[in-house]
Amino acid sequence: MNISLHIKALLYRHDCVVVPGFGAFLAQYHSAKVDAENHLFFPPSRKITFNAQLKNNDGLLIKHLEQEEALNYAEAQKAIHQYVDDINLALTNENKLQFKGIGTFIYQNNEQLVFQPEENNFLLSSFGLTNFKNEALSRDLPKQQNETQPTKLIPFIEKEKSPPNYLKYAAVGLISLGLASAFGLNWYTTKVEKHNLYVQKQAQQEVQNTIENAVFSITEPLPTLQIKKAAKIIESEKHMHIIAGAFREEANALKKLEQLQQQGFDARLVGKNKYGLHQVAFSSYANVDEAKLALREIKNNQLPSAWLLID
């Protein structure tokens, strides 16, 4: 029985896990932070500390062992006492002991017990998030133009002399010719626009005829879409499970399953978790409101450490 593994699992869901006769592991929340000087970003986290003064049994670890290892109260209490004796013996002989995934205990000068936590994040909502570094962005500012703009010179225009009279008559003739050309061009432009408008209307009419022919050429009706209401929630849709315990040995899981079924629960096995433990559920639900209501009743009347698994 690996009690250290059970302590680690409890620290993900509880702020304090007491090992009776040894001390308490405390999970403290730390907000996300930024190291502006080194451009480092840290996600929110829960870090572990240890308090050797909290040794009184609060029942959490014993209750957990009863559920996970299928032990009675006396057996769980005996296992914890033996575990604490082994810890103290190892520290006396080696002056150092590692709790895998939690931290390391060291006796300094054979007197003071020091706890060094591992760099694990026990905050479930930050699962998968790690520290990262992002270099500061550099912005290139445009260079100021100090070049002197050349002064714009205003040309001097000499006043022209009045043209002779015969040039005036020639100018009048040119203006008359220009007006005639303008009227002719305007008439031609109007004719072209009318022709283009007529062609555009003809094209639109052909497109409309094609669309109408396409619409009415469908002789066979499309099949009617049939929508059937589910008459009953099938078992595979019940993906919310109220977990009663997870067991390393399948025989213990089956023993717990039979015990719950005898108590009237619709208990079932819901597969292994990521630690390879066989999970046993009080019952399973498809509706989240029903699952939450049932979880509240079970935590109040049956098992305070029960929790909801959504797969």
C-alpha cells in the first residue's frame, strides 16, 4: 500500500491533509504573476508546505484509505501508524526522505526537520499550464528627417500682348467647331447608353428564364426529413458518475461494487483512471442537475469525499 500516493491524490482536492502522529501537508494558493525584469510568466498555482505541529487525526486520510483500499477503520488506522513509524525510522537512519511528487524531508544537524516541496502545481484548473518566457517587443521608430526642403520658386510670367484681330476671328471659328463636336459626341454617347441598357435587360431576362426552367424541371420530390425524438435515455449517455472510490486491485473494486448494490445504489464500474485505479460509481446520470443533487445527498449522508466524474 503506497500511502504517499494517496496523500498526493488528496492534496489536489483538499487544502490540508493530516498524517496522524507526523504532521500536516498544506496546499496554499498563489495567483498568476509576471516577472517583468526577466520576461517570465507564471500561471496560478497551489504549492505545498508542511506543518509538524498539526498531528491530530481529522479522519480524512483514514476515511480515504477505507474507501480506496477497502479497509475498515481499525485496519486503516493501523496502516497509518505503521507508515509513520517507517517514516521516522528512515529519517533517523538516513536524515532524508522523499515523498514522490510532493517533496523531500531533511534533518538538519539531526535536530530540525526541513521540508523542500517539489515544483508541482496542485491546482487542477491550471493543469497543463507551465511557466514561459516571452521576450520584450522592440519597436523601431522612424528617423526624423532633418534635411532642409528646397525653397519652391515662383516663376515670373510676363504679360502677353493682345493678339491681332484676325486671330480673334479664328478663335471664334474654332469655338463654334468645338461646340458642334460636343453636341455630336453627346448624341452618340446617349445612343450607346440606351443600347447597353437594352442588352443588359435582355441578359437579365435570359438568366431569369434559365432559373425558372431549372426550378420547375425537378419532377421527383425530395425525401421528407424525419426527426425522431429519443424515447428514452440510453445507458451510454450517462456520462456523469458519482465516484465512491478507486482501487488498485480489481477484486477490491468488485467488493465495493457489491457492497453499494446491496445498499440499493445503481452502482457500476466506470473504467480505470490515469493512475490505473479501478473506479466505482454510486450511480451515473445524463442530466447535470440530477447529478449535482445526487452528489449533494451522498456527500451529506454517505461519503463526504465523493466527487463527480464527467467523461
